[in-house]
Amino acid sequence: MRVSMAEMYENKRRRFGLGFLSGWSVIACVIAAVILIPILSVVSLSFFPKENIWPHLISTTLPRYLFNSLSLMVTTGLLAGCMGVMAAWFVAMKEFPGRKIFEWALLLPLSIPTYIAAYALVDFWEFAGPAQTALRGVFGWTSTKQYWFPEVRSRGAAIIVFAFALYPYVYLLARSAFREQSSCALETSRALGCGPWESFWRVGLPLARPAVVVGVSIVMMETLNDFGAVEFFAVQTLTTGIFTVWLEASNSGGAAQIASVILILVLALLMLERQGRKQSKFHQLSKHARPPVRETLSPLARFCAVVLCSLMIGVGFLMPFSIMLHHALINPELWLKSDLWAATWTTIWIAVVAAIITVSAGVLLIYAVRLSSVKWVRYVLPLTAIGYAAPGAVIGLGILIPMAAFDNILADWIEAATGVDIGLLITGTAGAVIFAYCVRFFAIAYGSVDAAFGRITPSMGMASRSLGLNASRTLKHVHYPLMRGSLLTAALLIFVDSSKELPATLLLRPFGFDTLATHIYGYASLEDINGASPASIVVILVSLLAVGIVAKTSQSQSDKK
């Protein structure tokens, strides 16, 4: 049988994954390219800056930035990891008073942004705060020379704030891992002579290691991303270095070079996390695996479990929330200020637009990849999730530079054609901020939409196509109704995260443009915690939506098991 040259060429293209690029494949490539533009822009500018300041950075500030960032990441990861694992082990494997309440209450610190927790901690524990004022009143001290008190604005205080605010990431993943373990392994270890704690160290913890590694990696990346808290604590990190070099020294190339160091750290964390999971795979061999049976603790162990969980909730949520609520209630006139409600309205509409665009782009990208016959198109999906790992300052820098260049080219072209100087159309507008939110939180949409598509049997789409519906109408009339709940959840999570985002908003916002996050930052930078308290309460209450979604999702998954 003869095969034409065209057929041979097409077979060769299919063999190497180079099939025909359909319209849906083009959509997937365009969306992925747009999401990756900020990262590629930072990498490009760091390699080809207008002014190379690598020698100056290496000899002056970069070692300090790098040391502070690494020390914060490592110590926060270790402390948050220990707290999250211990709390998860108690809740999942032991029985003690208040366990059901602690099970969901331990997630509450997720609703406190780290910069708000930092403002509250400094306000309460600094020299003029209630704690030291009460000590001086009780003991009659008049100056700091008469007593010793830990330095509040320090790297150690920042570590405590980060650990108590971020441990829920470890707790949530470790709790799920402990729940999925079979009681057979633990019972076998006990039968071989291991005590309760020895079973934890030698069986329970190693089996949960992949989940713990993922949780600690997320904590470390969130610590690296922070700007508001570390600046308030006067700790110079790589993220604060981007703001210093770019905004104060007006050197975009140097800022991009610092951002490239952050990207290297992020990629190293992602590779470490993936390698840890790859080398630590554990499979359930029993076909009749039984879930673990909770063991009743001794009186002393019960006391320790209650104290540990209460301390984590108290320091991570109750203390910052009550401090900010106190300031907000004793100053009711602050709730009537026009700038608060203007920032609230700005936050709502910009977060809603970002959530709608991000979820829609996620649906189109994943649906296009599923329809595409080109194999390499599927490789772009994991790349689009890197924006969630990259700090907001890096995303902001990567957006502003190419956007400003595009605006200048467009303005020059229009002026040459019409003689009218229109100025910058996109740079310095709300569109830049929305674009940053879409890139930063696209991974949330990607994960939720991909999971939703995975729960839909392919036969439903095939049946729709056989009945005459094209791909677009199948997505609208078949897939979308089945995914509506997952899409709404993803949109709410993106809305909440967008309302809390600070670094990217600070870099990209137009003049006079304030969200709740920048409103809080503006007052806190002037040491006016009273002025920052109403907006802080609004952000915390909005963030509780995300905590409720996470708690409900994890509970439903537990009930299914």
C-alpha cells in the first residue's frame, strides 16, 4: 500500500507530538503565554539589564538580603512544621476534650494576613503597648534599663508571626495524610514493642512525610513572598530589596536581578518538594485497610494537647483579631471615613473582576488542552502554576516593565499616525493590578478547574458531540453546569486572596488607588494602628470565607472516607 509524502509527514508530526494546531490549541498557547510573560520578563531583564549592578549587589546588600530571607524561611518552616504536625497528629489520631472544635478552629489563622498580625503584635508588645505598660505599672519600673524585654521589631518576632500565621498549611495537609493511614501499620508497630510516641516517629510521621514537605514548602514560599510584615519588623529581605532598588534607586535592572534570585529560591523549593515526594512514596497494600482509631490520651497528654492547640489558635488568630477589633470599636468614627469605604469598594470590584477573568481563563485553557491533539500543548499547564509560587513583588515587576514598553510603543505609533499624544493607556491603571492578580492566583483556578473536569466522565462530552453540539456549546451546556460549584469555590478563593495581596498592588496601583491591603499598609507605615484597624477587620472577615471553604471541603472529603 502506497503512502503519500503528505501522509508520511503527518504521521511523523503525530509521532513527535506535532499535530495540527486547532483553534482551541491556539487559545491554550495564548493564555499560557500571557500568564508566563511576567516571569519571562524578569528573567530576560536580569540577564540583559541596562545597568549591571551584580558586582555592587554582591559586595553590599545582596548577602544581607539573602541571609535574612533564608533564615526567615528555614526557621519559619521548621517552627510551623513542628506545630502543624503535632496539632494534626493530636486531632487525627487522638481523643481529647474539645477535639472537634480544635479540628476546624486550628484553620482560623489563615484568615489573618501576616502584615495585620505583625501590626497587632507590635502594637501590643512594644514599649508603649499594653503589655509593657502593665509590667511597669505593677513593678514600678520607669525605663527599659530597669528590666529586660525581648526586642519586638526583630527577625525573631517576625519568625513567630509567620509561624503562627502559616502553620495551618502544614496542619491541613498533615491531618489529611494521618487520616489516610491504615491502622494496621500503627497496630503492627505497637505489637512490635513501640510506644505511642515511638510509633509516631517511626511510622506515622514517615508515612506523612510527603504531605509535610509540601506544607513546609508552601510556608517557606509564603514567607519569601511577604513584604508588609518584614518591612514593619525592619528585616531586610529579597522582597524589600526589590522595592528599595527599584523605587528608591530607580534601577529596574537591579530589581530584576534580585527578583531572579527569588525565582531561583522558589524553583529550588519546588524541586525539593517534588524530589521529596518522589523519593517518599508509600502505598497501601491491604485491600481492607481500616482508618486509624483515635486513642484516648492520658490526663497529662490531654492537658498538653489542649494547651498546644489553644496556644496556636490564641496567638495565631485570637490575639491579632481582638487587638484590631479593640482599636476598631473604641474609635467608631473611623468607620465613617470615606477613604475606608472607597478602598472597600475598590477591593470588591477589582477582586471580582480578577476572579471572573482568572476562572474563565482557567476553564478555557484546560478545556483547550483536553481537546488538543498536540502533545506538547499539554506541557504548558504546569508552567502556568508558577505564578502562585512567585512572590507578588516579582509578578509586579515582571508586569510593569513589558506593559510600560508596550504602552510607549503604542503611544508613539498613535502619535505618529494622528499627531495626538495619548500617554500611557494600561500602565498605572487598575488593569495592571487585575492582570497581576490573574497571574498570581491562576494556579487556584487551574487546580480547581482541572479537578472539576476530572470528575466528569469523558463519555458525556462524546455523547454531546455525537448529538451535534460543537466544542463551545458542549462546554456551555454540558460541562459548565456540572462544574458550577467548583468554579464558584475557585472564584471565592481568588477573590479572598486578591483582597489581601499587598506587594503587587503597591507596585502597580495608580495614583490615589487604594485597596484594603494598601489602605492598611498606608496607616500602619505611619504608626497609626487605629486608622488601620477597621480595614483590617474587614479583610479578616472576608478571609474567613476562604477558611470556611477550606474547612467545609476537608470535612466533606473526610466524611466520604
